[in-house]
Amino acid sequence: MLINDAFAQAASSTAQSDAGWVTLLPMIGILVLFYFLLIRPQAKRAKEHKQMVEELQRGDEVITNGGILGQILNVSEAYVIIEIAPAMEVTVLKSSVQTLLPKGTLKSIEPKSKAPKSKMAKSAASESNKAEAVEETAEVITTEADKNIEKK
């Protein structure tokens, strides 16, 4: 009778160990899915960004993390000098360069018409226009006055 009890206990313990392994399969499946959907694509993007930053050179057109568009003037070990407007340069970290644009992109997005003037420039222009209008009015008045004098 003792031997039969021992065999019964041994058989039930192996059944329990098999059941423990089966309960871990969904967790392992979730971890594998998590790796392929989240971790691997992010690591791939980081690798591509690192390669793009290493290949930056003078003349490349880029967008920074702050959304500033410009053309690279100089590349150093850790920094990049970017021209964002004529005679306006910005020094940024190489890692803050977000996107490398195709050549000619900056020229294609430049405004075709003149840029709107600032408030100060507008007020100066309106003052100039007012002065011209006053001069023209003064000329008309003097011309009319001269005509009236000649009639008398």
C-alpha cells in the first residue's frame, strides 16, 4: 500500500509541473510581441538617426527638433552651424538635427512675394506716405492760390 501511494504522489507532481509551464506561455508570447512591435522598431529608428547625424555635411538642408529649417554651413565634432536666413546663423547640437531634407527644398518653400513688414516698418512707411500726401496737398493749395491771385 505504501508503494502505490508513492507512485500516485509522483504522478501528480509531474502533472503539476507541466501545468506550470503552460501557464507561462501567454506571458512569453506577450513579451515576444512587445519586443517586435515596440522595442525593435524604436532601436531601428535610433540607429538610422545616428547614421544620418554622422553623415551630415556642409550644404545639407535640415530640420531641427525645434522645427527650424536651414542649410548646414559647418559641421564639427558635436555641433552644427546652420544658416536659417541670409546672414543669420545658429549653432545647434548634431543630435538635435531631426530630418535631412532633399536638396532644393528650402528654395522651393521661399515666399514668392515680399515678406510682410513689421509694425515699426509699417508705421514708418505710413508716416512717409502721410508726409508725401501733405506735400502734394500743399502743392495743390499753392497752385490754386496762385491761380486765384492771377485772376484778380
